[in-house]
Amino acid sequence: MPMIAFVFPGQGSQKVGMGRELAERFPECEEAFAQADAALEVPLSSLCFEGPADQLVLTEHTQPAVMAVSVAALRALTARGVSAQWLAGHSLGEYTAYVAAGTLSFGDALRTVRNRGRYMQEAVPLGQGAMAVIMGLDEPTVIQACIEAADGQVVSPANLNAPGQIVVSGEAAAVQRTGVRAKELGARRVITLDVSAPFHCAMMRPAQDRLAQDFRSLVVSDPAVPVVANVDAQPKRGAAEAISCLIDQVTAPVRWEEVVGRLASEGVDTYVEVGFGNVLKGLIRKIDRGARIFSVSDPDGVEAAVGALAS
């Protein structure tokens, strides 16, 4: 029997039209979108299916939209007998993992990530922060570049995605200087990301404080399936530590390479990327080359995973 992990994508995987085919084909997916619309009291489904793109890319819309597509895809899988022994998600996707684990209700999670998106956007005025991907350096060298380029400003690793692929985040000028220094230290490429805020760095502290307040009013449960957390790549089995990690995650780096390494060390040999896009599939291939990986973002993806994995 395969050891299966469901992994859930984060922001950046969104596209107008996502989820539409799932909702048209599978009643449980249509129901998931109806529940999302009701929970948020806005037509999130039509934003996913029809756009407009300039609204979908606003982070307070993107985050619940990406989650809704993932939960719809998850329900299509579980209705057809595919289940996982392990869960994880990249950044925003970690919230979806806790919906799958039963720690957060779908409605609470949608409202929380909408607020998370708004808080992150409001934490830093537009244009003051930036993020960039550094290709071809290891973590200690990227940290060295950040320290040497900071000049009193904020800049630090934000996503440790795969070997030789690390995203830095912080004040725009410091990120730009870090890119220059990284190239001097041997980076193969530096790519500035088109983002609305500098996620997963100390500049997000105001957002973190507001999010912590929101969590105080939520009813949460222990995860029914362990979730490997972004902040420390350790499995979480209790509600309190799960929520603590989600709060810490706002200002801490996403240690995705270590998350996948931990899943592999636990015996996971099959990954199912549940939600739109295949970003995680590409990253996992670079980390765990021997793994089987499925992407489930449309009916064909559902059927391929079910055909191979349903019990």
C-alpha cells in the first residue's frame, strides 16, 4: 500500500477559471463552492470561475479562492475513496491542510485567510516591500547575502522551496541589494517576484498580531491526521500547537524542502497536490526524486489519482 500525503498549494497558483470544471462535474465540488460563497457572503465561486483577474489577484480574495478550489478537489478525492496518512501545505496551503485534518472548519478557515490576506496587505504600504527568488545558493550563503546587504533594513529568507531555490523577503531596497550580493556569491539567477507584500518576514508582525487575535475566537480540534508544519517541519497532532504554528508562520520562513524531507522520512512515497496548479509537484520532484506525484486540479486529475490510489 502506498503511503500518501496530501499537499495543498499556496498563493501564486491562482488563475481565472480554476475550479469550474470540478464544480460542473462533481456535486460535492459544487457544494464546496456554494459553502464558500455563503461563508464569505460574496460570490467567491464566480470570482474563481469568471474573474475578473484584477480582483482575483488581490491577496484578500486570492487566499480564500485558492483554499476553496483545494477543498473542492479534496472532497472529490475523499468521496471516491482516496485518503492520506499525512498532510502539509505551502504557506496559505497549511490552513487548507488543517481543514482537511478537521482542526479548522471550512467556513472559519475561509474567513481567517481572507483576513490574513487583508492584514498582510495592510501591514506594509504598497511598493515598500519586495520578494525575490535566488537560484543556485544554499541557505547559509543566502543568509550571508541578506546580512551583508541589509544595511539596517529587513531582509531574510522567506521560502526554502527546494535545493538551490530560496525566496527572500523584506524592504524593497534591501531585497534588491541582497540579489546583487547573491550574484556576487555565485547565485545562478535572481528573479524579482510580482507580489503585493513582503510575506514571511519581520515586516508582517502587525498582520501576525491581528491574526493571533482572530484565532482566539475560533473553535478548533486536534488534527485527525498529522500535519507537518511550515515553520519547523515537525508533525503537529494537537490543536494548540497547530494554531501556534499558523500564527508564527506569518513572519517565519516556509521550510518546504524540510517539510517534504520529513514526509519522506516518515515513509511517504506518494504525494497528491490537491488544488489548482502544479507548483508543489515541481518542487517535490527536486526534493524527493523517487516519489510518485499526482496533481488534482480538474476532473482528469481526480480520475487519475482515484484510478491509482482509491482503496
